[in-house]
Amino acid sequence: MKISEIPSQMDWKTLRKILVEMRSGIHSVAAVTDPPRPVKNLTATAMAGSILIMFTRTDGDNYVLYWNTTPSLNGSTRIELGNRGEYTDNIGDAGIKRYYFVRAKKRNGMESSIVGPVFATSLALNITITPPTRPPAVDEFVRSDEVGYPVEQ
């Protein structure tokens, strides 16, 4: 490479900007063609006559919860959650053990892998429970262009 061909400092910044824009476009295409990431932090908490299921949403458009009385998806009940990251299974009785699984979905029909099972057993109806700490609502991943990596000059 000749010295006259080495980009100036301004050209490096311009090139970085173009590359970030290109990567953004690639992420847009990937968002349409890639399946959503599986949910994180799936928990089941025993409550009075119910079980509270919570998880951290990912890049899915909606989420599906499955519950069963055994740790299997075979014969499970399916519940569409929309874009919510929690569900209260109002059982109405104590001592009922249920297993839960969750899957993220996208509008294009792509689905994540199943997360679970987690399980809990509903408590007596007269028990007072302190609600659990909620996990983060959405899984935010950090892009390299947002963390302040220095631009080579």
C-alpha cells in the first residue's frame, strides 16, 4: 500500500460509521430469518393456591407457556402469553405440583428451543407469601458499537 492510499483520520471515522450501518442492516435481516433466543431466568414460585411463573423475555414477539403434572411436554396444556414475561397459574387448591416450560416465538413462525421444566407446588390458601424478586423484563444484549470500543486511528 502506498502512503497516499492510507486513509486520513476522518476517513477511518467515516468507514466505521458505514460499517456500523451495514451491521445494523445485517441484524435487521437476521431478525427476520433467525429463530428467537430462548427465554432466561425461568422460575416457578409457590403461592397461596397458585404458582407464579416468571422469566426474562428475549427477542421473541410472543411467548408460549406449557404446564403439565409430569416433567414432560407430552399431554401438556398450552397457554399463549402474548408479550408478557409472567403468568399466574390460579390452581385454587393446595398441594398441586405442576411443571412449566416456555418457548419464544416470532411472527415469521420461527420458535426458540424450549426452556424448562421448572416446577412448584401450590401452597395452602390461607398463607401469605412475599412476592419474589422479578427477573429483568427483557434480555438486552450489548452491541460492540455501543460499548465505546476505541476507533483505530
